[in-house]
Amino acid sequence: RGFGDSDWSDDYSVPAMAGDIGALLDHLGWRQAIVVGHSMGARNACYFASRQPRRVAGLALIDYAPEYASAGLLRAAETVAAVPDVFPSVDAAMAHFKAPREARVRFAAYLLKVEGGYAVKRDTWFRDQARRTLAAGAPAKPRVDMWKALARLRMPTLVVRGARSALFAAETVQKVKAANPAIRVLEVDAGHNVAADNITAL
């Protein structure tokens, strides 16, 4: 919710966003699925799997751990907070995000035509939340204990860490393994955006 062509919402809590996964499975008529998520999507997938384990045959969490590096979080917040409300053109948006030319078709789908140009298909709540994080000098304290959620997982679970990730710190790998020894951790040569940086590793 709040991204792409999905509706915006007044509730972006972890339980609400994780609940969307179950709602989608219900809509598709799927009793069970292998669930894959990246970053925030992985957080939601982890919570959903911990709450409805019978619906998750397998789980892949891409560059996600319940604890991210503070410096990386602040840099990510700076990026989100700096997104303009409107770009005059698709090319201007691509230049802002340093998107390669070959990504133009995909990137155009990431934007919405609005008065004055193009806007990112993302609720401005996330931009405002990033600005609040920067103003406070630290991310808000999580309302859900995701370490407990991770520890509850019993289905086959793969955690993929980008070895160059600014968010998922190398020292956190051992904490993940200690929280749930059954989880398999794979480190690949990539930054946080693993699929874009090294798709063949997946």
C-alpha cells in the first residue's frame, strides 16, 4: 500500500502492511505461497510469516534484518526526503535518481502524470516520515519486535545480504543467525538493491 498503483492509506503499520499479503493470497485463492520481500517488503513478509506460518511454504528476505545500521538509515532518509513533489519530465526524474538510459520504460511506469509534470508513485507520507527522521537525527523506535518475529520462523527461510549494503551491516549477520539458527544466510556482491546490482546472484 502507498506504492505504485496501490491505494494510499492512513495506516502503514507493520501489521497492516503484512496483512496485505494475506489479503492478496485470499484474493488469488492461494492457500500457501513462497513469499519473497526486499527491505520494507521483507520486513512485512517476515511479520506475516511469523503470524501465519501455514500460509508460507518458504521465505526469502532480501537485504533485511530487524536492525539496520543507523548511518545507512539516515542516508536512506536523506534520499527519500529529497524527492521533489513534481519532476518536469521523465528524463529529469531519471537524472535525479541516476537511472540508466536503458531503464526508461520501466522508470516511466514508476511515475504518475500530474499537473506540471511527473510524480513518483509513492504516498508523500513516506517522504514526510523521512524528513521527521532527519529532524530527530534518528529513526523512530519500532513498534513491533521484529527480532521475535524472526525467531518464530520455522519454514525454510533464506536471508540474502548485499555485501556492500549500507543498511544491513556485516556484524548483524551473526545476530540474525543467533536469533534463529535454522535461517540460511547468503551474502552476495551487491549493495542494498540486490536485484538491480547483481540479479544473477539470486
